[in-house]
Amino acid sequence: MTKRYAILFLIILAAAATVAWATSDQAKDEAQLKQLVQTWDAAFVKGDTATLDRLLAAEFAFVGGPKKAEYLASFKTRPADAVQSAVSTDIQVQVYGDTAVLVGLDTISGQNKGQPQVTKWLYMDVWVKRDGRWQCVKTYSSAAK
């Protein structure tokens, strides 16, 4: 009888360790994804297409909008002062294995024809983890009210 309890105890201990390990990995993924959103914001402000190219998967596209190549090309014609800051807030992350869905609010400040402009965008991104690194495959954004 004691041997059964010892085996049962080891099984319970192993299960608890597995749950703790999975929770720890999920928390790491959530933190990493939030950091990647901040990296995207910073690259967007700087027009850093090399960083954006790494963050976005080859098949990346906006829902109803440009694909990756068009998005990256748009930075070549953007006026220098068009974007002065981009800050994502209220970021929520849900991880499903090697796929994640993020939602948040992006506040973009800049100039439009010499006049200050602030726009707010609600967004939803879909990220996938390939070869140990996260990339965004799809995003949808809509003007926040």
C-alpha cells in the first residue's frame, strides 16, 4: 500500500511540475510578444524596415490592406515628420501553443501637412512561432472611437 502512495505522489508531483513549466513558458511568451509589439512601434517610428522585415512573416498582410512588401515600401514615401511616436497600450495576449492573438490600442502622434495629429487604432495581430521565434502573420486595425 505504501508503494502505491509513493507512486501516486510521484505522478501528482510530475503533473504539477508540468503545469508549472507550461505556465512559465506561456508567461515568457506573453512577455516576449509584448516586447515585440514595442519593437514594432519603435521600428514604425524610425522607419526601420529591416527590423519590421524580421518581425513580419513572409505571408504577412493587413486584413483588407497591404501585404508585407507594400507595407515596407510605404516607408520610403512617408514624410519624415509624419510619425513622431507610436505607443501600444492595453495589450492583451492569448497564446495557443505556437500561435498567439494580441489585441491592443496604438496611439500614433505626428504631423499631417504641418499640423499636429494624433490617431488611435485598435488592432488585433496573429503571431506564429517558427524555429523558436515569433513573427506576425496577420493584423487588423480600425480607428478607435
